[in-house]
Amino acid sequence: MLTALFAARDEIYFSLNHDQMVEMLNDKHLSNLLETPNNGKDQERIIGQIRLLRASRWNSFISTEQSKLLDDKVSQLKEGIERRMLLYEINSEEEIALDRSAALKKQILENKGKLNATVTRFLLDAPPRVTEGEATYNETGGYLDFYDEINSGHRYNHRCFRSGSVSESDSIITKDSWEKEPDYSCSMDIGPSGVPMTVAVKSLMNNGFVAMRGTFTIKYKQTMQAAKPEHCSVTISNKRLIVDQLAAEKITAAEGRSKFAAIREKVKQCYQST
């Protein structure tokens, strides 16, 4: 708007008399510039327009009072920029903290389900066969995956559900495809840590003959998230109040930064806990 005015149409406007120029300045530019919001995303552009206006021939038609209003407007817009930057900083810290917390929770859940396993397959016509390996417990899905190995890396994978049903897959034939095994049922003994300690798979065709037993231990040392501190309810409410006050221009950026600095570490504690 101002660029076109200062260039192509300058010669038309400046052919008017002084009073007409002052009226046009007020109607077309000053009122619009002074009424623009101090918060938002356009502060830099509005400041640039004010500076362009002050650097042009239009400046000679700006009164002392109007000049003061423009100076005040620039200060208010700069303050709006500081508020916007602080709000972005606060929100970015929250997003980073929440992402880290979510990643830690995911890691804790995944590690909790990774187990060392000793699986013994009992055969009717041969000695028991023992496989030392790994197992995975999916708490959300309610099942435990483990395997026994025949030879040359040929694995039979077993999935025992809390419901008692069993599915199996073969590392050579079915690979990642799980098929329900109607001839087996299973049971798990869940330990105090919330993961299976033992499992027993029985053959329904052979009158409850125990086809497999597995014993399990936690593979990784458990990482615990800290419990949420008691101050968190008040701390998060105070943080939201600061954000609301900044957005509503009820406090300056300096006041907001000072208030947030006073609770920043407590806010971090709240986002790092469960």
C-alpha cells in the first residue's frame, strides 16, 4: 500500500495543498497504522511502514503530536514482538519437554517388556530341549512372545495371550505371520514388576500335557520417571496465567520473562514426571 503510494502516485498527491495532504495522510495512513494490533505476526511489517512513512516527503505533513503517537506505536509494536518471542520460547520449551517425557515413557515401556527367557520344550518321546534367548511382553496387547530353537537357527515363535490362547509362527515357513494354535492353551504368572515370570503351554490333544515352560527375568534395569511433584497443579496454572496475560497484553514482556524465570525449573519438573 505505502510503496505504491510513495512511488507511482506521489506526483498526484503532492499536487494537493497542505490541508488536503494532511487530511489524506490522516485518512489513508496514520489512522490505519495507529489502529493495527500490537500483538500478532505483522509487527515488523507495520514498523517498516511507519519508518518508510517517516523517511518520505509525507513526514513534513505529520504534526508533533502525530509524530509522538507514531513513536509510541513503534514502541508498542516492539513490545509486541518481545511478547511474541517470549510466548514462542515458553511454548517451545513445553513441546520439547513433552516430547522428551513421551520418549522416556516409551523407552520405559519397551524396556519393561524385554525379558531374558529360558524356554523348555517337553517331548513325549525325547528328552526336554532348552532354549536360552529373549522374550517380549506387550502389556497393552496382553501377550508374551517367546521362542524355542530347533537347530541351525530355525525358530518356532510362540505368542501366549492373557486370555489363554496361543498363536505360533515359524521362522522359515510362516515367518512374520501368526496363526492361532487351537491345540494349545497357556497361562502366565505375572510378577510384582508387572511382567510375566513364568509361562506354561499345555497340549489340549494330550490331556493337558505341558508342552513348554518358560521362566523370565527383566532384561534391562528399570528406569523410573519421577512422581509428579505436589506443586505441579499450582505451577502449571501459574504458567498458563503468564501466557494468558502476555497474549492479552496485560503484562510486558519483561514482566512475563521475570515471572516465568521464577517458575521455569518447577515447570520442567512437572513435564519430566509422570
